Amino acid sequence: MARFTFRLPDIGEGISEAEIVGWHVKLGDVVSEDQPLADMMTDKATVEMESPVAGTVVELAGEPGDQIAIGGMLVVIETAGESEGEADAPAVTPSPSEDAIAAETPGEQMIDDVELVDSRAPAQAGAQDPTRDTPNPGFLPAQEHESTQIKPVILASPAVRARAKNLGVDLSQVRTADGRIRHADLDAYLLYGAGEGYRAAGRSATRADETVKVIGMRRRIAENMAASKRHIPHFTYVEEIDVTDLEAMRADLNANRGDRPKLTMLPLLIVALCKALPDFPMINARYDDEAGVVTRHGAVHLGLATQTDAGLMVPVIRDAQNRNVWQLASEIVRLAEAARSGKAKSEELSGSTLTLTSLGPLGGIATTPVINRPEVAIIGPNRVIERPVIKDGEIVAAKLMNLSISCDHRVVDGWDAASFVQAIRKLLETPVLLFAD
């Protein structure tokens, strides 16, 4: 038998090391040629390493989260040969998958191609259980009765039995004057005479503590969020926008869209951003704080914070200013699907000049998003809520949405941020302007 040393190859990004994200094998496993061995993560991509030989795994370099130097031993495989050997894997072109854009990930927000309108409906009251009545006056806690050798007959409705089972209550311990147990008797037992071994209403089963190692994309997110908050003095400005007319126009557009994608609020908001940005070039910018240089970009390369199973990614709509609402809607869907499936290309996951982030239907009242460094601003629309407002002395229903913007105070002044949001507000509250030259 011979031992084959598989060394970590140069993945082609000029890196010196890579992180073990996860193993596909363990010691003693028999592997075939081209079988996946491990997932290795660089700054921008996760690469799957495959075995160049068949044999038995006899040594692994480390555990998930460990860093392996390029050229360092990754796996040792015992083969059927007669001499020892070693090899690097062939050069791999990284396919940006779950964490390709961790270096450009914003804060705790995400974007989904969904409606932002609050569609909550009032809950319906459940039917009253006829067995819920006043406690039987003959109730006595179990511990006040003498024990008996004869197991009493338990008289209780199926609903009472089911509730007692859920609470962990032994109905044989509940005593009543007539022998029939009602919900009120069960309540009184829990309140006054409960022994051990029951679970009170409103409490959940205790979970065991769990230790989760912060590795892979989650570690990248943690590192970049810490760097963003550490280096950038954030400030957040929030404005309320009446989108009643915008929502009516969106409904009309969707009713006549044909085979084009359904419009959400996002494509319309992106059009407003692109129309307003030429007058506020300090917003669409990137700040190299080490070189002391701010680059104000002419084109709008808009990052979309997207939630995936592995964490947040930021696919980028290139030249968003040159796309109409239907093209933007299609691109939003395409990029979100590519990011979630791990099929997004490297160039689609970097180079954004401004980021848009939203929690979709979970959008809340207001958000304070974390800037996607080295950008200088991030914008977050919140949920659309219909509520009464006063217009011309009358109370009318209106659809309102708060719009949040976080900015780098080293580059953007509060006046500029507020003026930019007011320009967006004018466009959204008079939606015909979105389509005017």
C-alpha cells in the first residue's frame, strides 16, 4: 500500500490560504477518483475539492473553520500503489456560491421579490368550549387526599384530556366532588394544587444548549459587519412617503403586463433612485479610507441584499439607470434565483456602488441598515401600511411607507441625505414623473 498526499492548490485568486468550510469524508472512508473531499472557502468563493485518486482516507488536515495554506497538506489517501506520492489538485475556477459576496454584505436586512403591502387580517375568535365553566366547588388538591389502592374512574371530555396531556398533568391527581373533571378544575389544579411533572400553559419545552462554530460565510459576514461599524460613522434618516397613487399605478401596470414579470415596489423604487442620484453624486460613491479617496460613480451599479440559506449575498444590477421597470423586475428575479442557487457569477456579486435592502413583508416601521463597505450609503424601504390620514381637512385612507437611508457621515452630510430622500419622495408620490424625461 502507498500513501498519496493531496495538497491544497492555488485556486487562482492570488490568495495564500483558504478556510475549510466542511468535509465530505471522514477518516477511514473509501473514496473514488473525482469524489468530493472538502469545501474550501476563499475571500470570494467556495470551491469543492475532489480526490485525484481512489483509496482510503487516513489523514485530514483539520476541522471546519481551520485555515490551510496553499500547498499545505489537505488529505492523505492510502492507495493500492507501491510508492508514496503527492499532488495538487488541478487549477480550479471558483464558482461563487453561498458566500461569494460576503465581503460586500450589508447588515441584518434582506430583499425578496415580494409585495411590500401589509396584508394582515384580524384573527377570528375561536369557538368557546362548552366544558369551560366555573370550578366544581368540591375541588381539592391531590395532596390533600389520602392515597387509595383503587384507581379512580376519570370522567373528562376529550378536550380536557387532550389539554391535560399537553400540559403533562395526570388527571388521576385532580379531584372533584362529582368525579367529573372540567377545564376550570384543571386550571384550579395548576394554580393551587399542582405537583411536579407538569408543564404550565405558555411555557415551552427546554432545549439543550447548542454550540455553533462561526465559520464560512457567517464568519465573513461577522467580520465585515464589524469592520463596517468600526470604521464608518453611520447615521440614519427615515421619511414617510405616501405611495397610494404609486400602488394604484402599479396595479394598473400589472393588470396589463402580458407575459412580463409582475411588478413589485422595488423596480419602481430603483427607477426613482436612478432619477434622483445625478443631483446627489456623493450618495452613489465608494470611499477608500486608506487612500483617502472618494470615487463618485456615474453609473448606478445597484446591490440587492438577498437572503440565501447560507446567509446574505449582494448580487448587483449593472447600469440600473439604463433599464426600464420591466427589465429591472426581470433582473431582480434572475439575480435572486442565481444567488440562492449558488449559480451567480463572480462579476454579478461585486462592484456595487449603492445597496438597496428590504425585509419585504417583514419590513417593519423603520430600519437602520448597515452600510455595505466601501460604499457610503444603503437604502431600506419598509412595509406599506394603509392607515387614515388628514387631507384637505378630511380623514381618508392612504398607503404609507417609511424609507430609511444610512450614510457614511465622513462623506455624506445629513442635509444631503435628507434632500436625496425628499427627491425620491417627490417622484414616488407623483409616480407619473418616473416615466417622464
